[in-house]
Amino acid sequence: MPSIVAVELAELPYRVSQNEVMIAIKRMFQHRYEHIDRLLSIFEHDHIQSRSFVQPLHWYMTAHSFAEKNELYIQHAVRYGKEAIERCLHRGNIPFEDIEAIFFISTTGIATPSIEARIMNELPFSVHTKRIPIWGLGCAGGAAGIARAVDYCRAYPKAKVLVLAVEFCSLTFQLDDVSKSNLIGTSLFADGVGCACVVGDDVQLQSIAPQVIDMQSIFMRNMEDVMGWDIKDNGFYVVFSRHIPTIIRQSIGEIVELFLRKNGICVSQIEHFVVHPGGKKVLDAYQEGLHIDENKLTHAIHVLREHGNMSSVTVLAVLQRFLQQPITQQHGLMMAMGPGFSCELLLLKWGEKS
């Protein structure tokens, strides 16, 4: 079975507290909402203490064109994508030329040639490295990217591949958008860049790494308006339904139970929940829907508190924390939900190769 041998994040330049963001948002929107202080209470009840952005906070307080924001997306994606890749390969002790494929995951900007092509002009990958850019999976993208990399390594057991996730949610912020979705988005979303390395079963491991035992994608029909973008002249306008926690709470138990039953185990046998912390209400929905204790979500809670919701990158940040602790002979479940509406599940197992 393929294994995940390393996950690393880039260090972004501007780290801000949740209170600083709340003060900035109040300054921007206080004349557009009648009860701005009541609405801003969402900043105080979402578990988030700090986030990172690629631009200084004052930059977001003035209007910018879609073209300007997208050019910044490309520049920052290349710069911090390189950093995440270099850290990941150093952690896994893997040379650039050993990488057979790069899966690039993003939803917050556009580029052709895609970002991994631009990075390949600056890092010494083989010219034969395969490029697989995947766009539009949103918060599910990190888990989906790992799953597609595992598919590749199942076909090519000697392969070593990268999953690079780049999300600059802050660059999609719209100063003229007075919708509730936009306001909620300002309290939750952040920027992040993460890279994971997945290797095939024939690759000799230098340390214990989680193997991916099974995977499953679930598409929920006729829920296109739950999460995503409205793309207009000024760029991306966030679509973020208040029903997301309810959908998760009502569906996740059965989804996970059927997936695990196929593999002969049950939820109580899962020691490690590598879940995408979309927000406090999302984590509460996972806890209630799966009937698990809050301590099972410790790493997800920590990532949400320290990083906010970085879309596809967030679940990689949670996975990184698991890889930093010694784990033997235990099962884990990697899980994220995103636009579509969809769910990605990966069953993990730590221990000697089976």
C-alpha cells in the first residue's frame, strides 16, 4: 500500500490575531451593517486565535482588481510553493529528480501554465515529471489530492509523487460584498501552502509512515449551492451555506460507517481523526455525527485555532501534526468535505508495511 512519508507547510509572511482581523473588518463594514457589533460576534466564537495572510492587513482595506489579485496569487504560489516542496523533500530525504509526478491543488486563483510548471522552471525536477493540476475541489482538495496520488502510486509501486496545495483565500476577499457569506468568510478563511510526499509500496521507508489502506469519494447530488464561488467581473465571490454543519451532522455517520464496514472495522477502532476543521460548527458536527469525544479532534482543533480555515491546505496541516508524533499499529481516518457537495475519505494505518 502507498504511504505518506512527509508533510510540510510554507511559512507565510503576515501573521495576524483574530482580534486584529475583527477590528479591520469593523472599520471596513461598520457603515454597511446596522448591527455590525452583533454580527462580529462570530469572530469570538469560532475557536480561531490567529491566521496567516500573504499581504499585510491594511492592503485588504482598499479595492483591488481581479487581475491584480490573481497576479499576486501566481507570484506567491510560486514563491511559497517552492518553499513547501523544498521542506517536504528535505523531510523525506528525497531528491528532486526522484519525483515522478506533481499533483497541484488549488481553488483560489488561476494560472496557465499552471503553478507547478512555473515551479519546475525554478527547482531541479526531471523534465519528465508528470504534471497533474486539479482545480475547484475547495476544502476537500487536500484529501482528494492525497487520494489521487495514492491512485498513481498503486499503479506505479516504485513511484514518489508530490501533492502541493496552495490556497490564498484572502486574495478572494471582496470589499463590495455585504453578504453574510462574505462576512463569515472573513472570520474563518486564511492563506496556506502545504506539500505532501506519497510513495509506492516498493519504496523503502526510512521511518514508520501511515499507509493508505482504502479511499472513497462521495458526491451528494443537487447541492451545488452549498459551497463554492460565484465568479464575477471582480473575481471570486464566496458561496457558503449556513446549512453545512447540519448536512455534515446528518450524513457523516452513515457515510463513514459504510466506508469502514467495507474494510472490516468500525468507528470505535479509529484512533486518529485527520479531519478538515472547516470551523467550530463543522468540528462540532463531526463530533456529534460520528459520536466521538472532543479529544479525538485535538489536532484539528489546534490547526483551526492557529491557522484558521486554509481550504485544501488545512487537512494537510492536521496530517502534519500526526506525522510529528510516534504512532504504531493504529488506524486513522482522513476526511474532508467540499464543493459539489462532496466528501473524501482515506483509511490510514500506521505500522510495518502489510
